[in-house]
Amino acid sequence: MPDFNDILKTCQANVWPAMVEDLATTLNVSPDAIQRLGVGFYPAEQAWVFPERDAEGRVIGLLKRYNDGKKLMWKGGKRGLSYECVGVRSEESGLPEREFIRVADANVPCPICGRENDGCLVSDENPEDPAAVICVRTPAGAIRALESGAGYLHHRRTPVGDRERRVSVLPGSDKPVVVTEGASDCLAAMSMGYVAVSRPSADFASDSLCELLRGRDVILVGDRDSHGVGQRGLEAAFLSLKPVCRSVVKCLPPEGFKDLRQWHPTASEFQSNLAATGVTEDSDSTLAGSSPYDMIREWLQTTQTKGPTRLFHHVNGEYFRWHGSQYNKVEQKQVRQEWYQFFAGREIKIQQAKSIKIVAVKTDKHLMTDLDDAASALCYVRVEPDTHEPFIIKTGKSMDLTRAVVFQNGILHVTDDRLAALSPEVFLTSTLPYEYRPGHQCPTWQWFVGNIFNEDLECVALLQEWFGYNLIASNHMQSMMFFFGVPGSGKSTTGNVLRAVLGTARSCAAGTENFTALFGKESLLNKYAAIMSESRGVNRADIDKLLQTWKAITGGDAVSIARKYKAAVDARLFCRLTYIANEAIPFDDASQAMANRMHLLYFPNNYRKGKPDWDLERRLTAEAPGIALWAVEGLKRLLTEGQFTRPKVSMDHLASLAELTNPIGTMLSECCTVHVGPEFLKYRTPCNDLYDLWKAWCDENHVRTGITGVGFGMKLKTMDHPIVRRQITEAGNRFYAYQGLSILPEAYARYLRR
């Protein structure tokens, strides 16, 4: 590597005062600043030579500046800092390599031993208060003994913290050091009377800058450019210097000026701009970390957090955000759009050895994919198996809201009429679509329900309890409802009012496919009510699937729910089923499991025969907030009594429904006697006889069934009182019979003709 110090001295010797004046005029700086910076001239290329130094003051490179503004580094050199250097630090002592003079010549006593007119030496930068002393007598406190044996080298500066202050290679000043970008800006700052240091470029590594300015007050002046490189470099230098300097202020030239030299302010103008625009805090556009995980964490803290609570979560493979009363689903495309907007124009801090580098965030699809992975991991909420909302986010366990109704403005605890505030700590994606107000009324609705049931108060009470039961997030009473009646009797209107009370987020119109198709149950997740209208032409296979799904939902069984393009989830569907029809689905319910869970409301009046009120439904749904309070009263009664009201008219129709859904049970009750107690062993009926009776009974009563003998026997096992099948041996013959069952004589005569 060339000896740049010798080259610089040669170039400096080529400079005449008139040349300095000419350069000062060209750069619009003071001649004194050019001389103090140590600028030289290289005649062979007609180029001005600017020294660039390391933090020790050593010249490590030379920048050649030509008359056309072109700049080129001297071959073999490195980029460094430009500043007025008052000395070069020694690698061993950390002291400037200065000339020493005898205390006798300086006419001062030795600061170490106090002797005058002796062989002790003091550094010549300030003999009365020298930075270094070579004392010929005192070894105590010396940095080292001179190899020549002529004395001991002493360093007279005091420690700072746990590090020894190294003698500065910068001039002393009571003003902050101004740090600029480029040597010409450094000259502009020096022309205003500041000690100045320039970086060769905006992205120059700041390790040496930190070492040079450690413990100093600093003013950072950046460059304005259209690509933001100067601003990023300014921020990087600021973040690097802030931990090591006593104070750091950053600023830019006023609008319209690219850099400090172009602006060319007076000292007072510079101070005024600094007071008005100087910043001592980190840039809002600079991110604390560079990994996708750190970036997402900053996005969450900046935009998705309220106090200590995060409002953005990843639940069951989807994003949700709190919106004051509930969590709303946020599509992935929307989240990515927010990331594009948030990270566009921002920078990332990259920690280097001793400094920080600022780079612009590259917002492309690869970054979005990484951010998506980071967000789904950072915001992941573990939900316990078979859990439905509402649930506690921290535990992933469901809340018990069997006695609470969630309105937009809070959770109403119905037992004591207490309204509790909603909290983002509870995961809930829906509320009733209105606020709780005790003054709401529903006069039209109350007239309507009295009219459709002909003032049957038991039917009104059951409907009120059913509406109230649909308000809570629980199907703990394992019930469903059948709205049954003549056409035009108000069944559908009542169902539509129930949907209006719950809102579309909490209810859905269901069809057969919701209970039989692969992805059908997905739309039932977290719904409070599924309202199904009459299904005609349903085949036997679908009827069996429908019945099994109804049993699982009303029984509170955990089911696997397949979701399109998403992972399946296990959950307990708690939606209350309301089936609206003019006739029942002829499903086979030998065990009477559904019959025991079914409630029925009979609608007897046909309002289409007269003059229908086509505006009635609109007026009824407008009273939804008042109807909710009416339903809350029914819920209170239901929770107190522990069972639904059983209207007499409903029981009559349920008995008919039981006959339809359990024809085997009806046949047994008409044609057979089931014996218990001591008579159990006395009576038995051959299996073939009972099956023949069943077929004959079906033919006479027009019951369609394709059940085989094996299937018939299996149905008998699922009855409320299972029929016991046993192998009997009599007179050497073996046959199967149903123990404890006898066929009535009149049934034998009528159906078996025996």
C-alpha cells in the first residue's frame, strides 16, 4: 500500500495561496477551511487531492477531485473520513505522534516530577498543559518505558467510564462536531466555525466514525435526494452514533437544497434551521429488526395493539381483528395489502461490527410470504379440541355463557340483569346486531304471536322460551324445534323474525346439504340457529344422514367439520335447529332419540285466504331489539324451570310424529304385549312370526319399507325398551324367538290369519 502521508505532503507542497482562493471560490467555502483540512494538488492530473483518514488520524486514501467535478480515489487507497487532523494516534499508546521539547526550552516544570531545567520532555501542542510527558525519573503511572532507556512515557488524560480517554485527533471546540456527507460539505461546516467530519458516502460504514466521535456532541447533516439514500444514510449514522456520543441531533438542509454546501448558510441560519427541524429521536420509518418475525412484531405493536392487549390473532387457520365488540375475520389478501402499505418506504436496521446500516424494505411477494408465516406463528391462538366460541384467548377454552346474552354493548347476565363489558381477551366473532336497551318494546310482535296461536298461552310461552334459548351459546338442553302447520299460517314469518333477532352472523338458512354433504357443516360453525325449510323429494340415504347429523348436533357430540381449502376442525356444533314444514320428514327413529329432543309448535291458521298483510314481516323485524328482551324473559323462565313448556296441542301432534318416525314401535303397541317381571320368561314369539306380522301390518297401513329380517331385528335392539332375542330348543328343535313378547290374538287373526 502506498505511503499516502508522504504523497499528501508532496501534493500539499504544490498548493499556492492563489490556488486556494480559486478553489474556495469554486466551492463557496473559506480558504482557511481548505488549508486546515490539508487539501493538496496533483499537477500530473490537474486534480485537487483530499485526504481521507481513519479514526486514528492516519491517511488511508486520497480522493482526487477534477475541475469537471469528477472524483476518483488514488489507486490502492481506502475510503475514510475527512476532517482537520491535529495529530495521529500511536498504536501503542493511543497518543498523538507529536514532537517533544525539553521543559527547560519550554520554560515549564515537568508535570510528573516537578523538576525544572531538567531532561524531562513535554508534547509541543500545549507545553503548559501537555497531553503527554516523557519523565526521566518517575515510572509510576507511566504507559511504558522508552526502549532507549531515556525515560518513561506518561499519558495525562483521565479515564471516562471504564475506558481510558484517548487523545483526540480533532481540534478542541465548545461547539458540537458537525458530521456531513462529502468533503465539500465538511468545508462548508468548517467555514461556519465548526469542527467538522465528513463521511465519503451515505452508506459508508460508521465504525471509524463512532471511534472518532466517542463522547462528543454531534450534529448530523444529511443530503436530500430523490431515492432516499441520503436520508437512510443519515438515519444509519444517527443510530450508530447515538449509543457512543454524548448527544446527537440530525437534520436536513431546507427544501430546495441538496446539501450543506449548496445551501451555504451563515452560522446563525444554520442554528435557526437546527432549532426548528433538528431531531433527536429514531425515525418512525426505521424498523427495529430485519427478520420477518421482528417486522411483524413491530407492525402488531404499532397498529394492532391497545395498551398491553394485542387485537389481532390467528385462529383455526384464519386471521381475526377486534372491532370494539367482536372479532371480525380478515382475509389474507386484506392483511397483505396492509403490510404493503405499512412497510412501503420503510427501512431496516442491519447491525454491523460497530455500526448500523440502513436498507430499504423490498416489498415483494417473497417478503409477503415470509411475513405471512411469521404472523401466523406470532399470532397463533391454540384452541382446545371441541371448543367453540366464545373462548378465552389465553387458555383456548370455551366460556360458559348458558345464562348470558351478548349484545353489541356488553354481555347481559340474565339472572341478575347485569351488563358486563365486552373484552378483546374473549374470542367472539358475533353479537346480537343491536345494543341492549331496557326500554325496547315489541307490541306488534306480541299481538302477532297471540294471533297465530289463537291466544294459546302455552304455545306463546314455548315460542318465547325457544327464542330465548337461541340467544345463548349453548345447546345444553339438547333440543330442536319443529314449526308445523297448515300453509300460510305464519311459520316462515316466525322463522324470519328469529333470524332478524339473531342477525345473519349468528343464524343461517340451512338445507339438506348442510347436514349430508361433505362441506355442508362448515356454514354451521359458531352459528346459534340453523333454520331449515321443508325438504321434499329427499331420498332414504340422505334422510338417514340427516337424522344422524341432527342427533350429533342436539346431543352435543364432537364432529369433524371439513372446510374448503382449509384444514378440518373438530368442534361441537351448538346451533339450535328449527325445522319449518307442512309435514314431517319420514325418517326412521326407532330409538325415539329425536322424538325425545323434539319440540313442536302447531300453526293452525291459514292467513292467505283473507287479505294478507304483506308489510307485516317488515314491521315485526323492525322490533327485533324489543323481541330480544321478550325472549330474555322466556330464557329466564326456561333456566329456572329447567325444561320447556309442553303445550297440549303440541303433545298431540308429537304423538302422531312418533308414529310416523317409529312405525315398528307403533306396530308393537297395536299388535303385541311386552311382558316384564315374572311373566317375562313365560311368553315368547318366534322371530319369523314377528317379522311376518310387521310385513302384513305395513301392507295394510301403506307403510313403505324395504327392511329385511336382519334389519328388522337390529331396529328392535334400538327401541326404548329393547326386545331380547334368544335361541330356544324344544323337542330337539332350535329356533330364535323374542323373549317376553306375545302377539295379541286379534293381531294373529287379522294379519297372520292363524
